Amino acid sequence: MAIRHLSFQELESELPDLPQSPHDGGTLEFIVLRLPGEKRATPKTATVNPERGLEGDRWALPNSPNKRAQISVMNSRFLKLIAGDDTRVPLAGDNLIIDFNLSDDNLPPGTRLRVGEALFEVTDLPHTGCEKFERRYGKDAREFVNVDAYKSQRLRGLFLRVIEGGQISVGDRIHKVG
């Protein structure tokens, strides 16, 4: 089956019709573990750890990289638009796919989020589309998420660091803390 990538114009015309994600009280829709060889696992529950990030994810190796990028997050509504169907959602390479407004205005760096037992903090590290993202969802999707007019919406997502570890599960509500 051929995969059809949306054009920049199609994305621009579809974006206003996407229902708005909640500013608080959102939902964790997918947990994605990035495995060797570009494979993905989508468990219903997982454990996060302040030292290792998402247990079982390739980031959780010893001497893990930047703690400001422990957990990557993407908005489910936009991702489903560019993916075309749920089977292609995990390909984005983000750990948590959530129905939540990720905009700069709603989640400035330092904002804390409670998901299940875990507490996360939004970092200031930009999350931009890479070559893999382009290969999976198209050149126009990569350009679209990085255009100045849409950067503040964080369509490509954001990064979190783990403040308090614990178990998270698909279906967990997501709330801003403090």
C-alpha cells in the first residue's frame, strides 16, 4: 500500500479544522518505546525514571544523553493527521502521544505535568522534525512544523524531563501541576 503524504497546502487547510486539544485534563493515548533497528513497542503501561527516562526505550541506556530530552512528546491530533492512520503513529519516534495543547502559551518551559504516578517538567529544548520524520511523514510535514507561523504551537512536539518516576498507562489523564 502506497503511503500518501499531505502537501504543505493540505496541512495548512486541515489545521484549522482539527479540534483543539485540551489545555489541561488531556489524555495519554500512546506510549512508544524506541527499540534497536527502528522498531517500536507500544505497551499499555510503562515506568519512567528520573535517571533513565522511559524504561525500555533506547534513550534509557547507561550514560544517557541530555536529560532535557529524556521524554519526547507529540500531540495526537496533529500526528494522526500526518500519519494517516493509527498504525503509523508510533513511527514519529516520540515516547508519549497525548491529546493535550502543547503550545508555548499553554506549556512554557518549567511547566510541570502529572501523568499517572509520574511528574514531568517541560524543557526549553526545541523539538524539530528530522530526516527520519521527513521520510515517514513527508518533506512538507517537516517544513510545516518548522515554519515560524506554527513553531509556537509545537506541532512537532516538545521534550520533558522526569522529576518523579512511576508508572504511566494509556488512558491516564494529564494535568498541569502548580
